Amino acid sequence: MEENGFVIDKNAMRAYVLDKFQKEGDFDFLKEGELAAMVDVMLELDAAYAESIGDDVYDDDAAYDAMYAALQEKYPDYKMYCMRLAEDYLDFSEEYLVSIDAIEWE
């Protein structure tokens, strides 16, 4: 995975984001393994969005909209939680990218 020419360790990012979700505890009601699977899906959705924009500036709102819609479709039983999942994922992934100096602010 690459961000602004910076190679991102997808496994490290996954571990960071999943850890943040687990420490937050808001999704402890999910069955064993569901949260990890959802994080994997969100990583894929985020990477697909980033690839689709090419060299354009990453638009948080557009990324959120795409992720939210895809999550609602993929997880119809959790539709009411998809907004929070997408918001938290984007916050946590941004925190990770900042922590490794992979984001350039404009």
C-alpha cells in the first residue's frame, strides 16, 4: 500500500487500527473475529478509494461516503453501526499515517 509515494506496511496499519477499535470497546458486542474481518474490509475499501483517485488529493468526505455505503451493503445486520465504523476507521488510519510521517498536510 502506498500513500504519497510512501510505502505503508498494511499489516502494521491493520494491527494499529484493530488495536484502537479493541481498546475503544464500542464494538465488543460483535462475534469473535467479526471486528477483525470488518477492519480488513475497510482497509481494502480505503486502498481501492486511494487507487481510484490516483495522484489527486485524498478527500476524507468522499472516502467516508464510499466506505459507509459499501459497509452498509456488506453488513446489512449492522447498518446502524456502519457510520461509526467508517468514521472511527478513518480517524484511526489517519492517526497511524501521522505516526509514521506518511501524511503531508496541505
